[in-house]
Amino acid sequence: MAKESAKEIPQEELDRQEEFVCLVKEHFEGKKCFVHSYGCQQNVADSERIKGRLEEMGGVFTDEVNEADFILYNTCAVRETAEDRAFGNVGALKHCKERNRDVIIALCGCM
């Protein structure tokens, strides 16, 4: 069985993504971002890519979830405990949303 080669992203898609980054940057510059991964090593690697894009959009990072303007949990459905922990932590963010209704809370990953 031949090893699959990495798929190249068409330039048109890269240009579209760059246009989006520029639009978001106008509103995202200086926003504090908190990114946390649950589950597998792939999620950790994906979170690093996401952090790179957030940085391109002007985001700065914090280790304190309570300081964040943008909170992202990247989690996995394969590892049930990871999914449960992510949902539990999202529920615990209610106070962040009450304090700052503009905070953005996001979930991503294979869940």
C-alpha cells in the first residue's frame, strides 16, 4: 500500500483564508486568547496551528482563563474523559460570560 502524500491546499483557498484573517484582525487586535487541548496528541498539534492563526490576527495569549476575551477548548470525542472535562469546563465559564458578555467561548476538535 503506497503512502498517501500530503494534500496541497490550493492557492485560491489560502488567499481566501488570508482575506478572512485580515478582516478579523481589525476586530481582534490585542484580544487575550486562552487555548487548551484535551485528548490526543493530534489535538495538541492542531491547537498549535490555531494559536499561530490567532497570533496572525493580533491575538495575545494568557494562561488565565478569567482574563481571556476568547476561550477555545480543543477536545476529542474518542477519549470520553477528555470530552467530559471539556464540557465541565465550559459550564464553569458561566461566570466569565456574566462578567463580560463579549467573551467568545469556542469548542473544536473531533467531538
